[in-house]
Amino acid sequence: MKPYTDDQLLVLLNDIESDRVERKQSFRNEETRKKARQAVCAFANDLPNSNLPGVLFIGAHDDGTPSNEQITDRLLQSLADMKTDGNILPMPVLSVEKRVLNGSEMAVVTVMPSDLPPVKYDGRIWIRTGPRRAIANEQEERILNEKRRHKNLPFDLCSIPTAKLTDLSRTIFENEYLPRAFAADVLEDNNRSYAERLASCKMIVSPSDQTPTVLGLLTIGKSPQDFLPGAYIQFLRIDGTELVDPVIDEATIGGAVVEMLRRMEEKLRAHNHTAVNIESNATHEINQTYPVDALQQILYNAVFHRTYEGTNAPIRVYWFNDRIEISSPGGPYGNVTSENFGQPGITDYRNPNIGVALKTFGFIQAFGRGIAIAQRAMERNGNPKIEFITSQSAVVCTLRRRA
């Protein structure tokens, strides 16, 4: 994203009729933060199809004059967090910087048009037409859906030509997914058809082409493995430290991602021993062989970041007596390399829309923090740090038991 020059920013700042500009005096209270996120969402949707970045100015009045807001590092970090805090989905592409305009400091948030519209904030699709910011109506939502069809889509939005609309579960979509994906008032006022709702959530290509997408099959598919044979988890509990040692429990866990994760979590809980220490502290202390948070985060990451394209390999969870190995097909992706894997702030997303589905169902709270949460949980529980081995074909995470 090439930064705007000061002259370009001044032109935008002073253009009160532009559909690519929003100004806020501060970012201090909850109402202002909500409106700022609405603006980011609207810029990402780019309904006018300008294909140009939108700009949110913090520290400016509506007429563009400075409000003399103090621009601190903490403010800039709070603005940057709008990208990954999980409130705007799919995640927007934005940059945050401090600039001096009209003789005063301002925070400048530059938002790129999304390749994956419609983008939602708080379960609502926000748009800009001229200086107006509003929730998209049915026709505007259709326009955003059509825009997406002509982009270079990630694999999780590709269609599966052999799949049919009947391969998706309408019950799961309407009773579980929709109430989590959209605000209640939006659903109440929504006159969209079943196909239009599916298309808006990217579960099918469009209302006129009702072919399920990879996302649709993995999220609400009745039997996704019929079309994506490797989209399952293979679990082994091995009584020993080598793969050739006796297997005392095994399972092949398939289904849509929610069913798969819930069943896998049950399996992990069943094997995770809990001990209560009543001697070392005034209050009793509950210790587990492996902290639940670490197991969950690494499992969610495996489902989120694995490759589903061109492989029949499953996610493998092998539980040995001294460790757990979780192997995810597909190596590091995009900005993430073997050298920087797991470092704070280094993220990229092979399956951004699967991430949206996991966030919608509550498995992910915010993006880019899973490994850090897992490492902290291991440290607090007395386990060694998680080890990662990466290659072009897989990422293997090893969690070692506490002493």
C-alpha cells in the first residue's frame, strides 16, 4: 500500500463531499470507536468501485480543521488493532500512521478496497455513497456480491462444481451461522432469499450460480469430505514415545469444521489428566498435563491455516506419553516463512474466509494471537515451550508434557 503524500491527504481532508474520507475528532469513547470501525468497513466494501483507498482522519473536525487531538503510540496501536480484533470481517487491509496536516498532528488510517466483499462490522454491511455512511440494502449487497465474483479469489472461496445446494445444511446455516454472523435487527428486517443469504456469507458463488464454495462445504456442508477428502482429523493415542508403540485409542474425525472441532476437543479432554495440588498453596491448585488453551489454539490454527487444495492429507494429532504432535498440511504461507514462523506480529492467511467462519462460531476471538496465547498457557502450566518444525509440505507443532 503506497502512502498518500501530504498534498494528496490535504485534498482529501478538505473535500467534505468525498466518499473516500471520514473525519473524527478523537478515538476516545465507545461511540467514536464504533463509527470509526463502520467507516473502515465501508471503505473496505468500496461500493462506488473507485478501487482507491479510503482514509479515516483522527484529529480533525467535520470541515477538516484540526481538533488538536494528541496522537500517541497507544492511539496508533488501538487504531491498528481494528484490523485483527475480529470485529470487522473479513479482515481489512489498512495502514496507520501519524502525519502533520494543517499544522497539527493527525492519525491517518488508510483502508484498501477488499477483494472479498461484502465486509461486515458488528454483523452489519456498511457502505459509503458520497458523504453518506449506511447499512447496505438488498440491491447494494447484491452489487458487492457481484464485485467479489470478478476478483482473484483464495481457494476457500472457489466453487466445487460437483457439489449442489442440497449438499449444504440449511438448518445449520439458518439456526446456527446466520444468528452469529448478522445482528438480530438486520435479520429481522432482511427480505433476502435463502440463496441471497448464502451468497452474502460466501457459502455459494452467487444467487444465480448456486454452486457451493469450499467455505460453504467446510462450514455448513453435510459431508464435506465427499468433496475435500483430506478435510478431516486423524487422532491416535499411542502408549509410548514412538509411532510403532501400541495404539490405545484412535479416531477419524470428519464433518463440517464446527462438528470436527467439537468432537476433537472432547477427545483431547478425555485424555488430558487433571491433578489437584492441595499442599503447596493456601488454596488448592488444579494442574493439567497440557493446558486446555494451548491445545485449543494449536488445533484451531491447524484447521484455519492448513492447505485444503491439492492434498488428501488430514490434520494429524498424535498423542504420545511424553508429547503431542499436531501436523497440519501445507507449510508457511505468504509473509510467514520458516525463519519468522511464530514471531509476534508476523501473520498471513491462506484461508481468510475459513478464519471468518471460525470467528463467527466463537472458536477465534482475535486474529494473529493464537500461538502467543498457547505459549503463555504452556508456561503458566509448567510445560516447555511449543516447538515448531516447518517445511513446504507441513507445519508440525510439538507440545511436551509438564514434568
